[in-house]
Amino acid sequence: AFNFRAVDGWASDHDPTHAMRSHLDVNPEAPFASPPGFVHTSYRLFPSETPPFNCSSYIRCPSESFFREHREWFWPHNDSSAYGQLCWHNQSLIKYLIGTVEGFLRDSRNVNATLIDVSQNDNGDYCKDPEELAIVEEEQSGVGPILRAVNAIADAIREEFPRISVSTLAYDYGEQPPIKT
């Protein structure tokens, strides 16, 4: 059974009857821990600052100093102004994300949340590290590294937060289902 179902479409957002007939949630924000919020949350999981990343005010971006300290977590590694993606295969990144997710879920604003989103940014600039690409090849899918990281996060928080599901996206370069994970 689905805990939550949305298609991010105009009809379901503006026509409650259509949403009900299609078994869609009318308020997609409702079950999600916020922060980090609903979809495309990966950069919202870091200490933030808008400049110097090329981000809109809607997108929260890692600070320049955080980027410099952990550039191996971000793709591209050498351009702090790029709004890219995370390198999901990186174990120190996953460990950091586990701590961040736990912190968000301990926040009193999220006491009623049932979902936390850990998902890719809204662009196709995926990580091209050899380790990441090896997982993509093994899984025959761009979502392989993301899904492995999300599963590790879900496993790590399961005991303390049994009511929480970790959501992610099948989106853009990650639409093809992985063959192993």
C-alpha cells in the first residue's frame, strides 16, 4: 500500500475530485518532514547559503566553505557555482546524511511527519566519479547509487524512527529501475 502518492500535476493540485478519483494526495507537503521538504532535497541537507551557487531562492544550497571541505560529495567537484548533484556512492556522505536526517526527524516541527525525502536535484548533471558510474553500470540505472544511499539511510534510522519512510524520486536519469537494488 502507498503511504503517499502524487504526480505533481495541475489537475490533481486544482481539482480535489480528480485527485480523489486518482487516489492522489492533495497536499503533497503534509506527510513530509520539513526541513528538508518535498522532492529535490539533496542540497537542502547541508548548511546553506544562496550565493555563490547558481540557485534560485527556492533552492537551498550548501555554503561555499562546506563545498570546499567536502567537494568529493558534489558533482562537479571543481565548480562551486554549479548546481549539480551528489556523488551518492560516497560512504562519508551517506554517514553525514544519516546524521542530518536524524536531526531533522528529532526537530519538533517534524513530530507528525511520516516521510522524509532524500532525492536528487532537478537537473541531469549526475556524478561521473568512476565508483558512481560502476554502480550505474552494475544496476543498469542512474538511480542505483541514489537508491543504495537512501536504503542505507532508511536502515540506519529504522529503530529510532519506525513510523518514517524515506522517499526518493524515479526522475530524469534515474527513471530506469535498477536490476539489483
